Amino acid sequence: MRNPKYYLKEILKEVLPKYCKGKVVDVGAGHAKYGWLIEPLCDSYTTVDNMSSDYQFRETEFRPDVVSDVSHMPFKNNEFDTAICTEVLEHVENPFQLFLEISRILKPDGYAIISSGWAAAYHKEPKDYWRFSLDAYKVLCERSNLEFIEARRKGGLLILLLYFVNRNIELNIKGHAIFKKLWSKISKVLGFFIEKLDQFIKTEDTLGHLIVARKNN
């Protein structure tokens, strides 16, 4: 069964070839989960992370190219053609500062590709502060000299409901390995059909968004 379109990986497969180019920085890269998608599209690829997430680094020897607070990165103004920041925004204390920093290091007309959650279970890496609607993204862009270009949704209402069922089973049902394995298979089948049905339900609710913004001159 193919990967559902609401997976961030599948959204990136569509968006990156259109906007990712030149000198690229991956802000809050973790263990560079999407590096294999980014590197073939760019001239250079730099990863940045403060390594505060035990989840990202406990089982890997990967280390980012630059260890830094992502809200105050050691780069020159107008240094990068593309900045990518996936599932990081909710974990920083000051998202406005992060947007300003991304804007600062981008060249004029450079692209920012940013994703985060709108409805998600609490997940600390090491803290979990915020959730973002499209209205919030537009305000963040306006205050950072970035032009909002487009947004992609990570599923609709039914996917959202399935996600919370899956998370509760994962986090709250201890043991029962056979049940969890069976439910995982059922969930994949449900996800396939629910993705189709979601197209007919008009709602703004979603797991989250990926947005693209361009730095103004």
C-alpha cells in the first residue's frame, strides 16, 4: 500500500523539487530524517540542531554540522537560498524569533519551507509549547519580511480522529503486543480509505501544515 499523502514525507516529495535549491540549511534537523530528499536538489546541505532532543539522538551516531540554538544561528545575513524547518516550531519558546532568524539568513527571494502541528498530542523534545493555524503562519511571515506563498494540509478531520486513536493506543495501552500489531495493520487500511473520504468533508482542522514563504527584497 502506498504511503498516504498526508505523511510529511510525501508532502515534501511534492514541494521540495519546486522550491529547494542552491545553498540549503536544515534548521532543527535532528538526525536529518529528510536529508536524502533534500541533498539531491541542492548545491550544499547544512544541518543545524541544539541536540536537546533525546528522541532524535539517543539511537544514532549522527551529529549536525552546526550545534546551535536555532533561534540564534552562527550564520551571516543573506547566506542561504533555502531554509527548511520541519516539526521544530512548536518546540521553541519564541516562534517569532525563529522566523526572524530564518528570514535573516535567507537571501532575498530565498524560500522558507516550514512545517508544524495544528492538532497533535503533547510531545516534548525537550519541551512542547505551541500549535499553529494558517492564520498564525501568516502573522509570523508578515512580521519577518516573508511573503506567504502556499500551504499544504496534513490530512483532514477523519485523519485527525484516527491519529488521536492511534496515539492513545500507543501511549496508554501497556503490553498487548499482539493487539498493537493487529491494530497497526488495521490502521493502515483505515488510513487509506479515510484519506479518500476526507476529501468530501469541509473543515479547516488538520494534523498540521507545511507552508512555503519567500523572503522579500
